Amino acid sequence: MSRAISLQDVTKVYGRGVTAVDRLSMDIAPGEFVVLLGPSGCGKSTVLRLIAGLEEPTSGTVLLDGENANDWGPGERRLAMVFQHYALYPTMTGRQNIGFPLRIETPDEDPGPRVENAARKLGVQDLLDRLPSQLSGGEQQRIAMGRAIVRRPSTFLMDEPLSNLDAKLRNRLRAEIATLTRELGVTTLYVTHDQSEAMSLGDRVAVMRDGVVQQTGTAREVYQLPNHVFVAAFVGTPRINLLRARVLAPLGGRMSLDFGGQKLLLPEPLLPDHQMLRIQMGRDITVGLRSEAVRVASPQEAGPGEGALQGVVDHVEFQGHESLVHVNVGARGAAVAGLEAARRPTRRRVGRPGPLSRLLGSRAPAGGTGGPHTPGAVSTEPDGGESTEAAGRMAGNLVVRAGADVWARPGQRVPLLVDMARLYVFDERGDRVCPAPSHAPVLGPY
């Protein structure tokens, strides 16, 4: 029988006032698969330990099927955890490791049939008589999962169970976990820092930062309608392009986004969501563009609702079926607090102007002198600095997803078209203002 889990204003504070979880509230329905996604140290594993009874909340309530479980021990909660490290007994065979919980809970019952059933579900029947040292990493993780399954728990708590495996094996086990939990119908809370796992596994995804859930929703919702710049930057590969800009609306002219070196004109008449930008007039904002929202094409090829930019190619990543073109458009980048280290300023070498300077003229920004920084939101990155973000993006303001037939080389000037309906705008606090939070629909597939 799967179990409902509810966290009500749960806070966990460790010694010296370190807050690992801050007033977290979340409801998980019976049989639901929820993924906690966030960077290392954001409190994801602490949430699992609080639910499992391995930690006591400093304040707040953990409810299991509507009952206050704060005073229940781990054994009373009928939960099973699968850890990042396999934690198998080295002197026990696979069969003995899987059956060990049954020997403790029901010593008079023969564990054999249940062990064989769990092994069959995981495809490890031929490995039951081997020691952990004779198994690969993926095989050890299957045995560890079998040990959890055999107990017939009400809930699975999985703490980054695939992070120690190679990419190919992770992809295979990811599919097996999704199939297994669906067949068992068990409530599952899965912790990961890998957004690819989160997007492919969960019925819902909860994005965490600094002990706080920033947004909860389906994978499509958190990708297409991030309510904060942190969520937008953390979810999606390649990482969303974030540029600093200002909203301009001259009398008698078209509203535009000024990136410093060039402007992106908004369509006329304004889309309903773009009208929300009027309240941002003259303020520094952060513009977000997914790589699929920009294409390499000339203004003559523009379709309805597309705006034009131009830039210089910095780097091209050929992927086989597509290319990722890194294009410098002379804008200031935005660093997101808690997501990546800020770029360090670099000295500019004085000399002959490069292609970007010739393209954009004297208005190309020197960078690094953006608007005021709001802690926990976004800050400007010096133009020309070296990126230290986790995705390892090469230098360049925009990463554009292009077809394999698009040929581009470093130093080449390219025209760009931007799908204005897929434009995100975040204010100085990092909150999304466009699309408007109140009425923005979830778009169809890209």
C-alpha cells in the first residue's frame, strides 16, 4: 500500500545556526513519483532523512498518511532508502544482501521466494550467488535496490542512486527505475542534482535552493514556465541564455530591449505578455532565451513574431544531429546566485578591434557595470570574462541550437532571429515578469 507524505513548514537547523531546510511544505500523493532537484548542499538529502526518521525536524511536522510521524522511529515508518553508495555487506552474497531485511523483520519466514521475485524484477537472478566485489557498479546498485524492494515498503526514498555510474548505465537504470516504480505503484521521492534525471523520471519536480523549494510542477512546467531565474538556469540543456538588458519605449517608437550594443525590437502590436514590460521601463532586467528560441537566419526570413539580432561566432559544437553555435552579441551576461561562481574580471588587451567591435561599433559594452545586484537573484558578468558555470559553456553570450546543415566558423558574422513568444524576462529580484505569471499558459512541445 503506497503512502501519502506531507511536510508542513518543516525546518532543520544544525549546529552553529546552519539551516539545511527552511520552512518546507510539500504534499506527495500515494503512488506519486516526485524528484527533488537542486545543486549540492541545498538540503535535498536532509529532506529524505527527515522523512525517513533519521533526523528530527527542528520545527514543523512530517505526516505519513495524515498522521504525525515526528515521534516515529525509522522502523515504524515502513520506508526503504536507496543510497548513492551501495552499502552492501561485503562478505554476503547478492542473495544474502537482498534477504537481510527479511531475516531481521520476519526471522521465521523463508526469504527465498521474495528474494527471487525481487531479483527477477531487477534482472539479477544470475548474480545472487556472487559477492559485491565480483559485481560491477550497476549490478551492485541493482542488488541494493532489490534489498529495498523485498521489504515491500510503502515508500521509496532514493538519494542520488545513479550518480556513481557511467552515463550509459545511468540512462539504462533510469528507465528501469521508472518502469519498476510504476509497476509497484509505490510512492517515490528521488533526490538528484542531474536535471536530465529529474526531467525524465518524475511525475513532478521540486527545484530546491538553500533549503527552500523554489518551484514545484511537472517537468514541462518548470522548463517552459520557470517562476524564477534560478529555476530557468538550473533546468535545461544547454543552459538557458541569460543577458542583461533595459526596456526602452521612446515616444512614437517601438518598445525594445537594449542590450547595450544592439536592440531587440518587440513586435507591434505588443503581445499581452510583453505589455507587462511597461512597468520595467528604465530598470535593469534579465532576458532569458532557450537555445531553441533563436535561429541562425537573415531578417528577410523572419516569420511572424520574430525579432532580429546579429553577432559573431565564438565556437561551434558539432553534435551530429545538430550543432550548438556560441554567438557573441555584445551583451552582458547574468550570473545566478547559488548556481555558479561569478566570473572574474579579465584585462582587455588594447589593440586592433576585433570583428565584434567592427560589427557593433563603439557602442559595444565594456561590461561589468550593470544595475544594482540583488542578493539571491542575478548579477552582471564582465564581458569577456571566463565562465565557471557548471555546464562548462564556452565564451559567448548566446548558445543557439542549429541544424547539422548549418555551417558556421569562429569569427563569422551571423544574423539571428529570436522567437519573441519564447522570450523570458526576470526582474532584479529574479522573479519572472514575462510571460506574465498570472495567465501564461504551458506551451506545446518545441
